[in-house]
Amino acid sequence: MAEGTVLQTLSGATMALTASLPATYNAAGYGATGITYTSIGEVEDFGEHGGEKAVANFTGIGDSVVQKFPGSINYGALSVTVGHLPSDSGQDLVNTAFSSRNRHSLKITYATRTGESTPEIHYLDVLVTKRVWQDGAVDNVRRVSITFEVCRAPVVVDAT
């Protein structure tokens, strides 16, 4: 299938978590039938994910020119906001993951576009490093702020 030619909203996208890690960090490993993902309910904001490369600098005294070299890559963190729903099994799993020192697998599934038969999926190897209640004023919905630290390059499965 050709790449999408129109913009897409996040409407219909889902986020799911599992305590299982894949046997191999590729689409086949993350998508293995033995791995069960639990949807995280009431996600309001998925945040952002991807990589950011550090820059190593060197300045020689002789020419005073700053030379730049590619450095380490940090795959960052997703800052996710959810509506606080104590009965949601996905949010319960986030709570358990926060209490754990183990890494987990996160799956983001985007809605299919016109002409696609399968959605684009992003798999992430994550640590849950933040889980904070966001209370507010009288008319605010209770929310929870979650941070997923991404431990390795995301695995992207293109839509077909």
C-alpha cells in the first residue's frame, strides 16, 4: 500500500500495555500470539515519541572551529494523560508497572485510513517512571499523568 496522502487525527487510536517482553525486538516478536496487551482506557493525550540524537563537540585551538559529531540516541519519553478510571484494567496495569522495576511493552495502534486494511502500529519497550494524579478545580475531570521512558528504538509496523 502506498503511504497515506491525507492527514490523520488520533481519533480511534488505542494504547495498550503488557508485562511481557518480546523474544525478539521486531514486529514478529512484539506481535507474537503469546503476548496479550491490555488497553489503557480514557487516554486523552498520547504525548510524543521518537529519537533525539546528542551532538558531541570538539573545538581545536588551532582553528577555533567547533566540529560536531553524532552522539548517543535517546528515544525519550511519552508523557501520557488519562482520565482517572479506577475500574480500568489498563490503568491498573500501569499502576503495577510503576511499582515494578521491570520493563514493559507498549503498543500504539492508529486508526486505519481509507484504503488501508490494517492499521499502523508502534511497539515500544518502556519503563513506567511517573504516575501522578492531576487534580484541579471544581469543573476539572480527574486525570492521571503517566510517563513511559522508551528504552530502545520504536518498532513501526506500517499500515497495509
